[in-house]
Amino acid sequence: MIIRKTFFGDVHRNRRWALFAAYFFLTLFIIFFLFPPFYMLITSLKTNEEISSMKGFPFIIQQGITLSHYKKLLTETPFPTFFKNTVIVTFFSVLVSMAISILAAYALARMRFWGSGVLATGVFLTYLVPETLLFIPLFKVIGGLGLLNSKWSLVLVFPTLAVPFCTWIMIGYFASIPKELDEAAVIDGANWYQMLFQIFIPVAMPGIIAATIFAFTISWANFLYPLAFLYSNEELVLTVGTVSTLIRGDVMHWGGLMAGALLAASPPVILYAFLMDYYISGLTAGAVKN
Amino acid sequence: MNEQAVQGQTARLGSEPKTVDDSSRFKMLFRRKSTLAFLLCVPLLILVFGLIVYPFFYSIFLSLLNKKETRFVGLANYLFLFKRDTFWMVVRQSVLFTFTAVFFKALIGFIMAHLIDYLPENRQRLWRGLALIAWVMPPALSTLGWWWLFEPSYSAINWILDGLFGITIPWLSETFWARFSVITVNIWFGTSFFLIMYLAGLKSVPQDLYEAADIDGANAWQKLIHITLPMMRNIIAITTLFSTIVTFANFDIVRVLTGGGPTNTTHLFGTYSFLKGIQGGDIPLGACVSLFMFPILAVLAFFILRNVRQRVREI
């Protein structure tokens, strides 16, 4: 008995030490991950004098917090226009992407037609096509449509990035709905859109939320397409606007730049804070299931 | 999963006793079903063919034209690139960037997933959430923060190094350090993707395997080698392959941090193609540069697809 007791005591002590070590190393990693956003926040709240002085510890605010960078950003720069454009582009891109993927996923998960298997695989393959491979021909296509320097060009091209993944995970969610449900609905006389809107969409809501977040993030964060297609301040979106317009001062306005970058990045971050679990389950569903 | 064949479904349903009215409604619905299914996929087909497949072939066509796009020049653009040292440097840098970044992302992600998995269940969400912030911020914007950290005259990192060791490093103006910087930022941005995937993978390993190993007296290392890694082989493979594609095709980080400099030494295919095609106005040459990514992407896609198919068969 005594031997058993000490054995378990050791296990407990080991476990406590291991837990301590786990927290210690995790803290080191998290410092690495949170350091840039933290420093951006600190910089955006410092006065210009404090930013440009090399004296003192740079990671704390010593000369008082100022909101002047944010105020200036919202009143004296085209930042509000960028924000409005990003909201418009993201809203319509998400709407278009979700409409296309839900309809297609519904058909591919439940019905068979000539070539449907090939199409499902093809959709997955298009997910692997990166934007850097297609931006040059798309530049010509957008130019041919007369949409260069129009934010609506982005509503056209962003779905190409979102739809393949959204369709792919929606197929998974729809396919996991028991067939008995639609059989019952058909017996009750439901047609295809009643089945879609009253059974499939409500039941697969977690999947739809995950897909929507994905489409939102893709549209909000994309940098290459607006950089290639847009150039005037009235049409620019947040990513490119912040990087190109706010940098082009005579002097580097680091405070304003960091304030802009943080404000522009905050909507996706806030969204994830609330809906992270949906997104992660959607992301890992395809890879982990079974 | 049970079979999806519509015919099977109708046959099974048809055999059940029900009124004549119901079964004829059924047959009508299912007879039209394949037409309907095709119609529901039409928007997807338009998108995929109009804005992915057609541009791809258009890109090949463009790459065969001269700079003004007036004359067909065959493979002249490709041959021109082959003779350029800068192009070969882009190739080497893309490979170096991809392998180094993916290796460290996979390694750090794996270690962090294990550490978080070791914590009590109710603490895991918080730590995972903190680690994810880097991945959630749009990379073009978070790279601005890194740029500020690396900034030559006010660099906060140099401030620390100067205080501790009395040295400063020209982060973005010397080839070695510029390459180091873009890779570091990519690792910073992409590790969380591995972390999420591995964490989900770890949760899917049956606990009784570890309990059995405990009874056999296995140590932590043996459990890792003989249980965790084999059980997670599939997820490690697919996450690594997928991340390799995304890293290889990276654009935002290099574009914002170094713009390809100093003297083109940090360019990847994406940024070099942008420089030549959009900024330089030589659309055919830009298309040509980006098309060089295709063979490598195709090989990676082949392995991913094989992996996904295997899993579908296992279901």
C-alpha cells in the first residue's frame, strides 16, 4: 500500500510540474503571437513626439495616451471611404458566394446527375488554385468588362476564392442530414425549395455560419485583387487603402498607420471572438471526420 | 454513409405501402430531379468556368504573346526568363521560403497543440483563441505591424538587441535578414492553422490507446512515436500539403514587408509576377512567371486529392 501511495504522489507531482512547464512554454509562444498587435496598439495610442523619440522603453506609453491618431484617421483621411467600400464589397461577395454554394451543395449532396461526381471533385480542385496564379488573366478579364478601378470588380472575383471551400463544407453538412427527413418532407408534399429552406438550411445552420465566416474573412482580408484592379481613393478597400494611401505621407505617420491597420483588422477579429467555435468545426470537419 | 443513388432511394420508397397519389408525386419529382440538380449547379459552373478555368487558359495564351500583346511569340517569354538570373533567384527563394516556413509552422504548431491539449479542458479555449489572433488578422495589415517592428531607425526589435547585446540588425535591407524576416512573419501568421488542425486531430485519437500504452509502461516519447504520429498521419499530411500550396503562393507578406527587395532577393513567384505584369506593364511576362507555379501546385494538388479520396473511401 505504501508503495502505491508514493507512486501516485509522484505522478501527481510530475503532473503539476508538467502543467507548469506547459503554461510556461505556451506563454512564451503567445508573447510571440501577440507581440505585433500589442505593439501596434501601443504605437497607435502614443503621441508623435513619443513615437519619434528613441528614449525610454518603447513597449509602454509614458507620455500619456492620445486618441488623436484615430480622430485624424476618421476625419482627415479617406479611411471612412475605404471602410464603407470594404463593407459593401464584403456584404455582396458573401451574399453571392453563399447563394451559389448553398444551391450547388444541395444539389451535389442529395441528387445525382451526369457529371456530378466530377463536379464535386472539380470544386475541391478549384479550392487549391491560388489567387497569385490567376490575377493577371483576371486583370485582363476585368478590363474587358470595363470594371477596372471599380469596387464591383471585387464582388465578381472574391466568390472565386470563397465558393469552392464553402461548397465543399456545405456538401459535408448537407450529406450528414438523415435521408429520412427529406423522405418525410416529400411525403408531406414539399417541393425542392421548401425542402431547402425549411429543412436543409435550418438543420445545417452551423455549417452555414462557418461558410459565411470563411467568405467574410476572404473578402475582407484580400489584398492582391484590389491592389491589381483598383487605384483611386473613392474605390479602394481597407487593406490596400491602408497600406498604400496612409503610407504615402511625407513623413512616416506610424501612429496613424498603426491605428488604421488595427481598425481595419478589428471586424474579423471581433467576429472570431464570438463565432470561433463554428469556424473551427467547419474548418476541421472535412479533414478530421473519420 | 449509405448510398446516395436516387434510383435506390426511389426503389426503396416505392416498395413501401402508400397511396397512389403519393407515389406518382414522387416519381414526377425524381424524374425531374437530375435536371433540377443541374440547374442548381449552373451558377457554380458559370463561376468556375468563367472566372477560374477560362482565365487559366487565357493566361497560357497571354504568356505566348509579346509585350504589347499584338504578336504571337511562342515560347519566347519562357526562354527569356530562363536566361535571367533574377528569375532563378525567384525560384530558389520561393523554394527556400516555402520549405523553411512550412517546416517551422508544422513544428511549432505541433508543439503548441500538444501543450494546449495538456491543459485542463476549460482553459484550452482561451489559449487557442489567443494563438488564433495572429491568423485572424488580415495578413496585409498585420505585416504593417511587423514592418514597424523591423523599421530601420526606430526598430523596436533593434532597441531590445541594442540594450541587451549592443548590436543592431539591418532587418529589411540585407538579403539574409530580409529573407529571415519574411519567413518569420509567415511562420507567425500561419502556425495557428496547423495548431487548429492538430488540436482537432489530437482530440480524435482514441484515449484508450494511451491508457493501454500506460499499462504497458510506455513513456511519453514512445506514445508520441507509436500512437500519436501514426494516428495523425493523415491530418499531418493534408495540413502540410495544403499549407505548402498557400505558402508557395504567398503574396501579401512579401509585398508589404520588403516589396521583393533588397534588389529582388525576397521575391516569390506571386510578387515577381505582379512586379513584371501589373507594375511593369508586361502582362505576358507576368502571366508567364505565375504559370511557373502551376506544375508544382499540380503535384501538391494530386497528393491532396489522393488523400481526400482515400478518406472518402474509408467512410
